[in-house]
Amino acid sequence: MVILTIRNVPDEVHRALRVRAALHGRSTEAEVRDILESVVKPEQRVRMGDVLADLSRRQGLTNDDFAVLDQRRDEAAEPIRFE
């Protein structure tokens, strides 16, 4: 486990953390750990395939659009010409 030190926490923030911790029946340190975890760790992992599929649907892409890519996959691309 990593030890994390946070400096210059305003007094009113520290008091609010202590109150919140007491309401949840735990130490201030445990409360801070819980807050940090809930903010930085998503409940469900974001899956790249789901994101790309959603983006494709919003753009109105269909399987036919991707069929063209499959047909041309092995073709060599022409180099860019700067004329």
C-alpha cells in the first residue's frame, strides 16, 4: 500500500471530513480513502469495443460501411504526392 500525504487542507474541509467520517462510523482516514476510491475508480470498467460501437451507431454507420474496408484491406495505399 502507498502512503499519501496531503498538505494544506483547510480547517473547514478537515472538520467536514471528520463529521462525514463520524456519520459513516469510520475514521477520517478511512473516509478519505472511500471518497478517493469512489471518485477515481469507475463502478464499471469502460470497454473500448462498446465505446466504438456506440460511436458508430451515433454516426449512422452500418455493416455495409465496414464491408468496403474489408474488401480493400489488402490493397496497397498509394503514396501521397506533393505536386
